[in-house]
Amino acid sequence: MPDRGPRHYFVHLLEAREEITRQLRRQEAGADGALVLEGLLSKLDVLESYWGELAAFCDALPRTLVHGDFVPKNLRTSRNGAGLELTIFDWEMAGIGVQAPDLAQLLEPERSAGARGERPKRIDRFSANPCLETYCRMVSDAAEVAEPETVERSAAVGNVLRCLAGIDWTCSQATTTWTPVEDLHIYSGWLGDAMKAAGWTSPSRRVLARR
């Protein structure tokens, strides 16, 4: 099965940065759009400076089967004779790697919206927001070691990795005359929050020169 470790997501980072830089060169995004793209580039550069730390953490974890797109739209619950059953489908992005991306948690403002019982459209785009306590308990029942602190750290790293995959996928939709600025603005906010949760804070006023 394909590798879904840190190297896979580093490729997402590099490809996204290349496309964002290309869009800035074309200057098709307009003034506001350029600020969004420059801000996102800044975050990607800061994240790359921490990549050794991220990769070392991931490489220290057990490798396992990961879904890679563990979001509500790919999940269904049903009842059987013993109770509820969870069905997971759309395994296109599955592979072998660390569990971090599948443990990713909702970020604001979607987390607060979900807690209020609301369901904004964007909730289905990022993560299934799995219960980390349940994950720890299930893994421990399977005789695996799962320290709560490690699982929480994995989820925080997973937030970052999910952002990179989403940003790269969004960038792939760009054309020579159109840039998906609105979606990239959303992902830029999510990436900033994910980096803070992981302890990698992006400078708030750093603006890169257009490349």
C-alpha cells in the first residue's frame, strides 16, 4: 500500500507552495487574494522549518493502516443485532503510515458550531472529530500502548497534515485565470490554528515578497 507517512504530506506542502507561488506571479487573485496567498505562503514556510520535528514525532509512532480522508461524508452508522455498526468507505487515500491524520479534530469555528449541534457545510471537509478518549481505550484493549498525551499530540499533528492535504487539493483546482481564494482563506485559518495547537506558531505579520 502507498506510504502515508510524513514524506507524503511534505510533498503536499511543496506542491501547494509551488501552485500558490505560480498564482501570485500571475497576479490574477487581486489585492485581497494576494494577501491571502502571501499569508498562506508564510505559514507553509514556517511549517517547513519545523518539519524535522514533525517527521521525528511521526517516525517514532507505530505504522498502521490509515484511511487518509476520515470525514463525516465517508462514514455511515447502521444497526445490527448487536447494536450500532460503523461503516467507513472511500478508501482512495488509504495507505500505511501514522494514525495522526485520522485522529484530526475539528478546528474553530466548526468545533464550536458542532458543539452547538449545528452542521455547517465545512464540517464535512476536515475531520470526523473522533473521540480521543475512546481511541485510547480501544487501543489499550488491543494491548497496544497509547498514552493520552501521545494521542493528543498525534491529533494535533494530524490537524496540520489534514490541512496540507486540503490546501494541496484546493490548489489543484486553480487555473490560469482563477484562484480558489475563499477556500484557501479558510484553510489558511485552519492551518494557523493547527500549527498553534501543535506548538508551531506562525509569525502574524510576516509577509513574503512575491516570488
